[in-house]
Amino acid sequence: MLNFSIKSFTEHIRSDNAESSAIYNDLKKAFYLSLSTYPKNQNIIGVYFFDILKLITNTHFKNKELQLGIEPTNKFVHRKLDNWPYIGYEDITQGIDLKTKNFGKIISIKPSITRRILQHMTNFQCNLGSRFSKTVSLTSLRISNDENLLSFQPPQLKRKLISAKKGWFSVPNLSSQLDLLRSIIIEVMETNNHPLSPVLISEILLCHINADCYEGSINFEFTSDVVVLNSGVDLHNRMLGMAAINQGLPVINIQHGEAYGIFDEPPFGELGECIYSSAVLGYGDGALANQQTYKFGLDKKIHYIKSNSTKINKLFSNEFKGLDTNTKDINYFYFPTSLGGASHRYGPYRDTSDSLYLSWQLCLINIFNGEVTIKSHPKEKYLESYNFKKFKSETGTISELLQKIDVFIFDYVGTAFNEACATEKPIIYFDLGIRNIAPDVLKEIKKRTIYFDIENGLPTIDEIKDHLYFSEVKNSYSKEYSLCGNDKSRIQSLSDGIDKLYG
């Protein structure tokens, strides 16, 4: 492990966020200027905005880690990349050969046979009763881990699975738009002193776009009344969103993570999840009630459909409490976020260097004298980077592990954190400063957890234990940001929202 200090760690996080925020702001400004020539419903920069941001910030971070000597040591992570985002650590140190790259993300959409059968069965029920009011186009079954859009309820929605072969997406004036994009990338990189060649990065991005996008009119057709998509940051959903608004159809983006409005960050702003949205299916009422406090919040022109998290509803306890004073052996369970590895880092406010984060984890384990169990992230792709000499680990969901857990430990707000907040168990939260948590949300987190800002120093295990014994406290975090005060399923909330907005 590295020579590690909390001060250098937090300074590194701050500088990463500041540098990538500057890149984001310059890209955002350039995009808005481009709208005077290419409107949003045809603008390729808008569709690829987050891919552009990811490649520029990812390579900036990689080069910075190499310069500081804090790059990953695992050979798999350190390797050259043939696929997106094309530039690995070894590409930077040994040279980038564009002829070896497999450009594009192969944006084809092909529903499985099982999904098609479910669609026909569900729609047969609708037709049998002639009760459906709207037909919705969709690509994914998942509305939550416990509900999917091809279930038989509610009968008001007729489902139409989207299918598209490679090469389906086209935009007018692609060549001239890419010429403009090339000049934007070069200017943004030079303004922000990006260490890699702006000409090379712009060429990579143009090859990336040309692999999946063609010049021509936007003519993809939906045979439905409403288009329902998942994350508005994902490239294929941005393409579908643009196609839908060109057909005059409303687009509803479904949010995941079991809570909504937690972060005030670019992916949740007008260029992120909601760039082509007519409405958003969120969780709870908290974000809407404090809408004016967000820099990157929900646009007032976009409708908000509130809903309950199915998982939170199952786990929810109205109060949480500390440990019983008779508790002797405390089972601490630590839930880290996933590592960025070779391909998944970008900024601002997303993550930090893997090597620094692993060093922090070792520091955290030492605070608890090694008596902590690590529950790895379910989407962790780089478990081989965990080279601690000894650590206890568990797999399974929070529901499956709940009886074993006495105290939760988090340093990152994500799905697992939101689930843990719904339980009656105590939570220790170390704020590393990675994410930009909305101010009102942070107040609720401080109420719900035993909160430590690591910039103020690290507690001892005895100081932590002193905080673990307390009487019952009302759980307002889950009520505000995960639940909405009714007993409806998420699918029913979506159906009612569609009927109210577009009926």
C-alpha cells in the first residue's frame, strides 16, 4: 500500500473534482453555444455529452495517477484497452495505436424470446379486457429489483418492446456537427491543460461516434403513446430519447438506486438524466420539496412522478436505535463502493483513485482493529485489486445479511446505503468528500448516521463505540427520499402518472 495520509487523500479528491468540474463547465458552455446552429432535437453533442466528458476526464485522471505514481498495479487494470474508453494506462505510457481499437458500443436492441413471450401474454390480458389506456415503448423490464414492466399489473398499460438493429441511429448534418465537435474538444482540452493530445482525443471521439451514428434524418419510429426508458445518462437511452421527441412523444426516465435527489451533480441536471425527459419516475417527495436548492436539479418543465422504493418499503423501520448496552462482540459490516478500474472512472463527483481508495479502506479496517467484515459491491469488476493480507468478507443482499449485522459502515452514498437507512440498525458514515451531496440531504444523513467528516480527523474505536448507544430516533431520511406516503407499487405509480399527464 501507498504512504497514505488523510490530508493528502482529501486534497486529491478536492483537486480531482475541481479539475473535472472545470472541464464539465466548459463542455456545457460549448454545447449551449452549439444549439444556435444545431437544435437539441438534432444535436449529436447532446447525445454524446457524457461519453465526451467521460473520455476527457478519465484520461486526465489516468495521466495524473501515472505522474503521481498512484496508478493501479494490477496488470489487468493497467493494460491497454481495445474497447471503450479505448485509452488504458499502458496506452498512455507506451503509445496509442488507433488501428487496434474496436470503436463504438454496438447500439443494437434485441429483446430476448422470454421478454417477447411475456409481452404477448401481458398484452393479451389487456386486449381481453379492453382496459388499457396507453401503449408504452420500453427497452428494459426493470422498474425496480422486485418489479418489472412486463408484470400483469396494472392492466392500463399495453407494453411494446423496442427492437433496433445496428445502424438505426442517424442525425442530420453529422459531418458538420463532428467538425464543430472536433474544435470544441481541442479548445476545452487546451483551456484545461489536458496532458494528452487534443487532436488524438478528438479523433478517438469522432471514430467512437461514427461507429454507431449515421448521417440522415431521425426516422426511428415508435408505435406507442409514451416512451419509458431507464437512465438518461446511458448512450442508447439518449439516442432513443432524441428519436422520441422528434416524433412528438413524451419520454419518462426511470430512476434507480432506491432514493432520489441525494446528489447535486451533473448527471442529475439538465444535460444528464433529464436531457430528453418529459417526466421522471423518482422516489419520495424530498427532492421536489427542495427543488430550488439544487444546482443540477430537476428542470421545472419536467414532470415528477413520485413513487415508493419496493425494497425500502420491505426494510423500513419508523425508528432506528443504537446497540444494546449488553452487546459485547459487535459485528461491523463495511459496504465500500466499486472500484473504477481501467474503464469506469470519470468526474466530477464520482469516485477517486483506486489505489488511494484501497489505502483508505486499509486505514478504516485498522480503526476497527481488523474486526470488520467487507461486503463487496455487487457490481465490483476488480476484486483482484483487493490485495489486503487478511480481511473478512461476505456476499449477499442486505436482507439476507441483516440478522448478522450489528452496525453498518459506509463511506459512500449508494443503493446499499439507502437500504441500510431504512433498517433500525445504527450506521457509521465516513464522509470522504467524493460525492456532492445536496445540502438538505446531508442534514438528514447527519440525523440518520453517526457521521464523521474525515477532514476533521479520524475517530478511535473507543470514540466510535461511545456513539453506538442511543435511544430510538425517527427515520426521516427514508421517508423523505425513498417513500412517498402512499401504499402504491412503483408500477402503479408510473401507470397513474402516465394517465394523469398524458391520458
